[in-house]
Amino acid sequence: MSTSSTIGAPDRRGTLLGHPKGLFILFFAEMWERFSYYGMRALLVLYLTKHFLMSDRESGLVYGAYTSLVYITPVIGGYLADHYLGQRKAVLFGGILIAVGHILLGIEGDGGQGGFAMNAFWLALAFIIVGTGFLKANISAIVGQLYPRDDMRRDPAYTIFYMGINVGGMLGPVICGILGETVGWSWGFGAAAIGMLAGIVVFVLGKPLLLGRGEPAEPEKLKAPVIGPVSREWSIYILSVLSVGGVALLLHHHDVVGWLLVACGVGVVAYLLWEAFGRLDRVDRDRMLAALFLLALNPLFWALFEQAGSSLNLFTDRHVDRWIFGMEIPASVFQSVNSMFIILLAPMFAGLWIMLGKRGLEPSTPAKFGLALVQVGLGFLALVAGANWAGLDNPTPLIFIFLIYLLHTMGELCLSPVGLSAMSKLGLARMAGLMMGVWFLATAAGDFIAGLIAATIGSLSEGASDPMLVTLSVYQTVGLSGIGVGVVVLLLAPFVKKLMHLDKLKEG
Ligand code: GLN
């Protein structure tokens, strides 16, 4: 222990606000990446339905496949970085692919389906997906590497980093949304591209401040030729660029993405159960079962939450009164509300848990998951109630869009950071990477289901006399289901908490 604390003595040189300066390089690089991701995501469904004239159903499916693939690929990107590239090279390569994707999105064409612009569009999404696979998980991993294992600043560092994510998530939809919807689509996507390029510049210039973290474990292995004279490093880059074509095809065949998720899900659950019952002692087995319980709830939450960029974005565009001070605000701009609430509420939630914790009243992790589901469900019911109150012949007042995002953000704060930390606590150290990967995989499944829900709203609306009513009735059903499952989870929470054996965790 004494050795580790000597090695791990915090290096106070070159710090800013008590943290290594490298943290702020990662903060700004990820801020710009999220700026581009959320800026583009805010426009995506509107672009599909208004520019490429896709049906709501089809655009819901594309949105679901896209957001789902964005969260599947980090599992592979994380593996390649851990074993070969190191995180820094992976982040840089990922950033370049993402920027290429956003630049390709600038090819608008004349609209309508088919043609060169449509193909460029599929390729662009695939570039962003593969790029995010290399960037997203790895940039978060470097954050942790800036600190010794026992450094108390690690958790606050992730909180600061999460703020960077949401500053980007707040600014992206405002800037790209306004440019894209009012000046021209390619202006919006162009702004996203510039954002990603700014992130790359920050990351490259800030390299010395990363203190050599995230470098490849075995650089010689990386230089060794594997395909003819081509080194392992370049082989990875070339094969990844080639894989973009395959991912573009997957986007077309979204049902295959669904089956891939089912296959991976079954495989992962089977593996974790095999570990639990075959290899782990009683305490670790219980913990694994608790982790599986939480993992099963993750897709439910994101399936509801991720209506934001798809059906809720379209609802805001078509049925909400977006006039503020004599100006009609584009729907995409409201995609920033979630990040804005995160920035405002995250410190309050952190304080709330500490305050409740001191009184022994802090809800357990499974109880927080239950609360998350109840809140995400309540969000939908609040919007439905607001729309009914205003009358279905009138546009829904904007305040209810803020209300649904407020409740959804409070849910997110009860589930997303809590879930990540639970995964790192409940799995064994040797499974740390795997458990994070599985968490992202569960998120991907949720995003895919979100696409199916949005597509269902789309197909039910086709030919319906009142499409707004259709959306509201689906929202009511999913809202009630969220609350129902959330209540059951709250009732089960004390039993699941026992399975987590937290007392022994502290001793260990
Ligand atoms: N908003 C967070 C981010 O963009 C988390 C999103 C998620 O886990 N689905 O990183």
C-alpha cells in the first residue's frame, strides 16, 4: 500500500484548478466532439424527413440504427486501443474519421431519395459511427489515466469531464440547429465538421499535457509488419476505413442491426451467467446478478429517453408553439435543453446524494434506477397532459417541452453516472473493460428500441386523421409502462441491494 501511495502521490506541478492540465485538453476535445455529435443529431431526423423526404417510420428506424451503432462500436474501439493502438492514437484517428463524416454530410444534392447525395449520406453516417467507436470510450479512459488509482480527484475529474460533454451537447444543437434549419442543411453539418476539427486541433496541440498517458503498451508490436510491408498500426487504420462500407450497408439493413444486438446480448448474458455460476464465489456471483438486473433496465430507460432526437424532435417541429419574443425558434435548438439541465442539475444531484447519504437516506443504486424509470415515464405524461390541456387543435405550449426534458434529465442523472459507477464496482477488476463495454451495448439496444418506437409512431400516424393524437397516445402508453416498471424496480430494490454486498465492498 505504501508503495502505491508513493508512486501515486499526486503530481501538483502543472495543475489547473487542482487537476492535471491534460484534463482540460480532454475536456475541450470531447466538448467539441459532442458539439458535432449532438449538433448533427439534432438535425438528423428533420434532414431525413424534410430533405430526403423519408417517411417518419423509415427515419425513426435509421435514427435508431445510427444511434445504436454509435454505442456498439466503442466496444471494438476500446478493445483495439487496449491491445494495440493505445487510447491517444485511437482518439486522434477517430476524430479524423468523424470530421470526414461531417464534411461528407455537407453534400446535400437536390433532395429526395436515391442519387449520389443519398449514398454520400450513408457513407457519412458510417464514418461518424466508426470514428466514434475509436474516440468515445477511449477519451474517457485517458481521463482516468491522468490520476493514480487511489487519487481522490478521479471522481471529480469525471464530473468536470461530463460537464465538457454537456457544454458541447448544449452548444451544438443551438449553433448547428439554427444554421442547418434557417440557412441551409450543409451549413449546420459544416458547423459540426468545424467543431470536430477544433477538437482535433486542441487534442494535437495539447499532447504534451497528456503526460504520455494513453500511449501504446507495446510500440514495437504496432510497428511490426502484418499485411505485407504494412505495419500493424496502419493495417488497423486501413481495415477500419474499409469497414465504413460495411457499416453503411448495415444502416440500410436496420433489421440486421437488431439481430446483431440480440445475438451479442444473448452471448454476453450467457457468458456473464457462466462466470457467475461457474467461476465466482457466492458474493461475486450475487454482485454479477445485481449487475445483470441493472443492465436489463438500461435499454428500457434509453428506449424512452431517446425519443428526444427522433419522435419528440418531430413533435416539437410540428405541434409545439416555438415562438419566443416574436421569433420562431427552430425545433432542433430544443435538443440542447437536456444538456442545459444536466449542467444546472448535476451539481445539485451530487450534493443531494451526499446530503441524503449523511442521514443514511441515499437511495440504493437499484432504487435510483427505479426512480429514473418513473421520471422518464412521468416526463411523457407531463407532455401528454400539457397538450391535452392546451387542446389538440392548438399548438402545445413550449413549457411542456421543457418539462419533459427536465424530468428526463433528472432520470438520466439517477441512471447514467450511477450505472457506470455500479458496473465498475460490481464486476471483478479483470472484467472492468468488459463490463463498461456491456453497459454501452445495453445503451445501444435501448437506442435501437427507441428507433422501433419512433417508427411505430410513424407508421400509425400514416393515414391517421390526427397524427398528433397518435404520438400522444403512444407517449401515454410508454409513459405508463415506464412508471409501472419503475415502481416494480423500487419494490425489488432492497433485495437487489442485498445482492450487491456493499458492506464487503468497503472492507475489500
Ligand atoms: N450524454 C452522454 C454523452 O453523450 C451520455 C449518453 C448515453 O450514455 N447515452 O456522453
